[in-house]
Amino acid sequence: MGEFFNGLLVLGGLVLFQVLARALRTAQVNRWCKKAEEAIAAQDWALAEKLIDRCLRRIPLWVEGRRSRAILLARTGRLEEAEAEFKLAAELRPRDANGYAQLAFFYAELGPEKAEQTVEALRIALQCDPSLIDTLLMEPCFDHVRAQAVS
């Protein structure tokens, strides 16, 4: 019977270690995120990207981190990488209208040559949340696709 309880104690210790390790990793990631926010405020894009990348290595499915990284990439002119991040963020939460709305804004900012992609992202966003129709379609950046998006 003593061995059984010793085994439970060891197992309990391992579980506790895992919980504490996760808490420490989370605290560390939170510190990196705060520093990334400070870097963004200071417009230090390289540092902000480095810190967000560090966070994403720890939490690769972190949607907000993916969106932040996409915005940083777009600001620094790395548009193909930004597009991939925006798409990934949207795909990670396929029923979240915000991800597709952000993708639509990204495409709209690229201009009329991305009209088809803008419309598709808007359509998906509006399928996810039809109440956004007035808010999204009143945005000036969607002037060139407004008719297509609601048809």
C-alpha cells in the first residue's frame, strides 16, 4: 500500500511541476507581450516583432499574437508574410468575424488589384456576424468593393 501512495505522491508532484512550469511560461510570455506593446508604442518594429515571435514560439496558436505580427509585417512592407499571418489568424478562429474583417481591411489597403480577396474576406466576416454589415461597409476603404460584397 505504501508504494501505491508513493506513486500517487510522485504523480502529484509531476502534475504540480507541470502546472507551475506552465504558470512560469505564461508569466514570461506576458512579460514579453508587455515589452512588445512598449516597443510598438515606441515604434521599434524590429524589437516588437522579435518579442511577438518569441511569444508565438511558446504559444503558436495565439490568434491575437498572429494578428499583431501580421500588422507589424504589413507596417514594415513585408506584405506576403503579413497576408499569410492574417490568413492564419482568421483560419485559427473560423467563426470569428474579426479575423476576416482584419483580412478584408488588409486587402482593401492593398488596392483594387486585391478586390476579389477583399470581397471574399468581407463575405466570410458577414457570414460569421451579419450585424457587422453597416459598420464594415461604411468604411471608406471598401468603397471600391461595396456593391460586390453585398451581392
